[in-house]
Amino acid sequence: MSNPQTMTTNIRLFGKWSAAEIQISDVSLKNVFIAVIIETFAEIRVQFQQMWGSRGAISNIEATKILQKSDNSTLKLVNIDENTKKGVVPAIFFKIVQTPVFTTIVMLVVLANTIFTATIKHTHNEIIDKKNREFYHKIEVETLFTIFFDLEVLFKIVSMGFRNYIRRSTLKFEFMLAVGTTLHCFPSFYRSGFTYFQVLRVARLLESSPLLEDFLHKIFGPGRKLSSLILFTMCLLLITSSISMQLFCFIKGLEQFETFPRVSFFFFLNVVFVQKNKIKYFLGISVYVSYCYE
């Protein structure tokens, strides 16, 4: 049997460590939310200034270069002819891609696909769910949508050129969805992890509003900035979980620290504020028990 004094010390150490983690997570997430709110109102102020502010005089000199924002949030001078078509087909196809009619047709198909996807239901009944899965796969509506979006991606690639196409973050996302949903149509991959690509297609509706798309890009930053923030959060979660597991894995009765997946899940709940009150209640019970051993 373990020494009651040692158990009391361990539980106290666990309570202090977990309480410190919760406080650090609280401060970090509050700072992130405050920064997002400040940036949001700043962007709204800039939008109003652009709409109602004074406009500069239009120069009659034809510009040969324009300022363009790169992925690392820096401005650089780019020749105007870099934005022209670089595909293998005539220039008329590139003009078709840029027309509002083409964009409207694609958005309507995305909306129709979203409505169809919303009709799919899961009843937790194996027999009914199996029939629904076979029915939706048999009518091949998702396959028709996938073929349409694959043709859209192929049309844009041959019109713009692959290097010019893959340069934009939005088109990279479309290309990723096209590949994922194409694999999802195969029977062996149907209703598997590739279903996420089918669901994420609804995010393309953001393209229907250029102002909203530009606003979200300015709020969350480019993909490289957002991915680095997510990577930093995951690394911090892994480091914290590893240290916590080494400190508290030998304490009897703490199932959350027996395996690495459990401790990672415990601290993930802590970071995203899911069941935060339950975690604090658990910490309060731990501190209370530690004082009862005295």
C-alpha cells in the first residue's frame, strides 16, 4: 500500500499542475478572442473608410505593375501580364472562367449539392443505415456532382495553367476537395474518412460573397499563418500531455493519465473549454481529498 502522506502530496501536485494548465489555457484563449474581435472591428472600420472616404484622383498613366499580397503577408510588385492566362487552350476559355455567369453556375451546383447532402440521415440502426447507404450510392447523384466539380477543376487548370492555378489558396482547396471526393465515390472508400471532403464542399459557398471571402482571409490570415498556429497548439498539447503523463501516471485512481491517448484527450478538452466545469469540479474534489488525508 502507498503511504497516505505520499498520496496526499501527489494529489496536491496534480491539483496545482492542472489548475495552472487551466489558467494558462484561459488566458491564451481569451487573448486570442480579444485579438479576433479587435481585428474584426478594425476591418469593419477600414471597409467603411473605403466606401465613404475620400477617393484619390484617377491617373491617366497606364500602369505596368501592380501591388499584390503574397502568402507571407508581404506586398510585392507584380507585372500585370502575370495574371493573364498561361494555359494550353485559347484565351477565350480563361475569360469564361472569370465571368460572373460561370461563377454563378458553379455556386448553384454547390448549393444543390449541399441540399442533397443535407437529406442524408443516420438513424443508428444498422439495417436502415445500410439501406440508406446502398440507396444513396446506387442513385449516383453524388457521383454526378463529383464529375461536375472534377470537370470544373480540369477546365480551370487547362485555362490558367497548373502553376498559375495551384498558386491561389482557394483553388488549392478546390483541388483538394476534387481529389478527396473522387476517391470517396469508389465503393471501398464510400462513407469512410473521405466523407469529410464531401461535407467540406459546403465551405465553397463562401465564394459567393467576395467581400465575405476577403474579410475572412484578413481575419484569419493566409493558410500558412493559420496552419502554423494550429501546429503550435498541437505541439503544446503533446508536450503538456507527455509531461503530465510522466508526473501522474503512477497515482492510483487517475484513469485520465494511464495512457497517452487519454491524457491527450483530457488536455484537449481543457484547451477547447469542453466540459470545463466538470474538469474544475474534478480538480476541486482532488484538492478536497488531499486535505482530508491530512
